[in-house]
Amino acid sequence: MLLVVESGSTKSDWVLVENKKISNRYKTMGFNPFFHKEDTIINAIKENHDLIKIASNVSVLYFYGAGCSSEEMNNIIKNALSKAFVNATIEVDHDLLACALSTYQEEPSISCILGTGSNSCYFDGNNLKEEVPALGYVLGDEGSGSYYGKKLLTDYLYRKLPEEIELDLKNSENINKSKIFENIYMKPNANVYLASFMPFISKHKEHIYVKEMVTKGMKHFMKNHVCCYEDYKDVKTHFIGSLSEIFKNELFTAADQLGVNVGSIIQKPIDSLVKYHIRNS
């Protein structure tokens, strides 16, 4: 059995393949070695009883995850996985590679992630190049869920939100300064907390405040993570992640302003990633 996992910081998609056909799907929390230790990862896997039932039958496991950018970080994930999937050969790699493989169309291109965090790479089918680093939600993650969540909460605390959005935020999310500070400065996974406001932001996607905020965020992302590639105007730029699909209009507006040639937009890359591994298994 082959198991392919695509993980962001918020959630992970698991797909089981038998005889080159998808036989089952599973979901867990997202695992990012910068924020999650081995115990957290193994405990979350064990909570999924259906996943644990098939664990001993898995012979090969490919895990692609946010934060899996060095051997040290990858080993945190690999060591945890090896305790559950005891008979599997385990490969752990960066979510950027998953992004590149799932969007590759037999020609060099730029591939971008817009999820809880954000990142980009250039891929020619063999070599993956990351021109600028991902700086995380404190210093970077432009155009991501955590980026927009931070902007929303900052404007709320500074009393800069449109009245109707401010009222809905208070009523539907039941927030105040104390709760925000507790989740940002005292609890773990502040990036996930910030990104958790994306459903609220999406609910108001037709409001001019949201349209302008998201368009600026998309443009900020592309200026730093797409325009950094020398030939960005000559190749397609692909996007994965729910934000790129939900805010497709804002994405195209920002891209047009910068001369970025948008290629495919894939909300969930796991299916394309699984097809890649089935072809190459």
C-alpha cells in the first residue's frame, strides 16, 4: 500500500493507494515541525482510528509538509511517522515540492502556495529553485490566511473596520482584545489562529474592504515571491490553496497589474500529487 500525505499548518490530507487506485482518504490536523513536536504528531495520528487500522499495511509513505525544509525539521516528522507506520519506507519533503509536482505541465513554471502560510518556487521538471525564503507569519507569509487574519484583527483593534464588518465580527466570532492577545501571544500556533478568520473574511468577500485588502495582499505576495524570478513574465505561474480559488478575481487583478501570467489554480493539490506517484510507482 502507498500512502501520500499533503500537509499545511492547519490540516493534512492523506490518500491511500492500492494497486494504483485510490482506496481511501483520511484527514488530520496539519503538522509543521516548526510548531509541532513528535509527541503532538503521533498523538494526532493515533486519534484517527481508521488511519491507524491500515498503518501496519503501508509499505511506502510520502509526506509533503509546510516547514519541512531541512533534514533536521524533516526528521521530526519522519521520526513521528515511523512510530505509527512501522513497516513503511518513509520520505519527507517540503510542501513546495508537492506544489511543484502537482502543478507541473511539462514546461518550466512558477508554483505558489497560498494557504495558512505562503511560498513559491521555480520548477523545470527536475530542479526546484526557491529564489527568496518563506519568512513565516511574523515577518512574511504575504497573501496567506495568517496575513489576512492579522490585517483583519489589527484593523479591528485600531477601530478601522467598516461598521457592518466590525459588528458581525463581534457577534459571530465573540472576540475582544483579551482573547486576541491570549491567542496571539500566549497560546501556541498563532498562525493557525490568525488563519482561522478566513471563513469570516470569505463571508464578506463582496465587500469593498475585503476586495481591496485581498487584492493588496495578492499583489504584495506576487511582488516578493513571483516577480523575484527573472523570467516571471515569460512563464506561467500556478497557484494552489483554497485562497487562490476563493479569491480568484482578486488574484487575477493583482496578476494583471504586475504582468504575471496565471496558469492553473488548484484548490487541493493532493489529487494531482497522488496521480504523480501512481504514474511513477
